[in-house]
Amino acid sequence: MGNPERYRSQHGKFLWKVPLGSYPELAAEGLSNTGSENYGGPVITASGVLFIAATIYDHQIRAFDSSNGKLIWHSDLPFAGVATPSTYMVDGKQYVVIATSNARDPKAPQGAAYVAFALP
């Protein structure tokens, strides 16, 4: 998981904050980057990449540079990623996996799936 001290300022202040997710109704009106209701947390790799999905409505998983909050990657998910991702290695290759489900959004098509991504 790396050294947790590098993610915290010397004065206990946040190093960065970003809105996570968006509401489709607001995005349709041109209001993006609003943030949305979230369920699930992040996982941070030893190299300092923070992976999080957690958003109900936009079905995205995102990777941020944990030192400055810059978005470095994102991908669509089949359903909401309302879980904390996990990371694991097989034969020297690292993966991130997330459980997805639309159970918290009764208006959305229902379903669930595990989605895994191989890291470069």
C-alpha cells in the first residue's frame, strides 16, 4: 500500500479533493463534474495510483494520482461500482477487480457483474 505519510500534508490538511461522479439529469443539462451519491471506497496501489468507482449513476471506475488528485484513467462499467475495488497479482501481473450492481438504483436495469482490469 505504500507509505501513508506521503498522502497526508504536514499539517493534517487535505492534499486534494475532487467531486466523484455525476447525475445523468444534471449532465444532460450541461452540468458535469457535480459529484454524486457514493457507496464504496478507494484502493491505493504501491505505486500511488488510487482506484475508486463508488458512484451509483455514472457507472465509471476511475484512477487518480494519489499525490495530486489528477485523473489518469477511467473506464465504463456495466453497472454501478458500489464497492471498494481489490487488487491482486497473478504470475507477476497486477489486476484491479470491482463488484458492480444496480441494486441501489431502482430506475436502472438490474444486474450485477465482477469486472477486472489488468494494469500495464
